[in-house]
Amino acid sequence: QADLPLTVPSFFIGGEFDVATGWGQEAIARVTERATDYRGTVIFEGCGHWIQQERPEETNAEILGFLAGLKA
């Protein structure tokens, strides 16, 4: 159903210069209205769309941190 909240743990990682991140600013700001277990937002400064290629160590650290938080 279209009106159900997102209840699974969720997290957003984006690049400052990624068009999708820019276009999604309102959605990012309002995500907790629909996502009940939202774990946070990380925007890499000076980074574009391909964060995993532009900032692989930082991207991996953020993903591993999110996953580690699921065990708690």
C-alpha cells in the first residue's frame, strides 16, 4: 500500500555535487515523516554521484557503521 511507513532501518549517503542529492533535499529533510527507523544522512562535501569511487574508504566506513548499528 502506498500510505504505509518505511519501518526498516534506513540511511542516506550522497555526494554534495550529485544532482539526485540536490533534487532530493526536501525529501531528505522530511524523511522521518515516513521512515520510522531512519538512522541519518551523510553528504560528502566536494563529492559527486559516484561516492563509492570518489570516496571509497569513507563510503565503506559509513556503510559498515550503519550495519554495525543494526546489531545493537
